[in-house]
Amino acid sequence: MIGWHQNETHADLGQCHFQINYQEETVQRTEATFLDIHPLNVFDRRTDDLVAVLDALTWDNDIPHVTDDAVR
């Protein structure tokens, strides 16, 4: 799984964070910009961002990672 979301368990990352889960384990969590409260507005904007994130995806020791700069 790769994407942005909100939850109460990671308040230290702000209102929104980017997360990568790989092989049933979280391998990255990074603070991200909170865009909007309305899910369709967020979906529209994050769909465009996803292309850039996937282009920035790298593998280190068989674990996926995205630089903080690529996450908005």
C-alpha cells in the first residue's frame, strides 16, 4: 500500500501523512500537507501527486522508499 491518510495514532506527523506498507509492515511514514477535508477534493489532488511519488520511488535493500521532497 502506498498513499496519504489521516488517523489519530500518528499525531506527531500532523493532520495528514504519507505511508508505505510493504509485505504487511509499515516501512515509511512521512508528514504530508493537509489539503482539504472533503474526500473528493483530496482524491483529485492526490491522484496527480501519485504519479510524481511513483516516479520518485526507490528500493534500498528490497524495501521501497520515497524521499521526503517527493511527498507533499
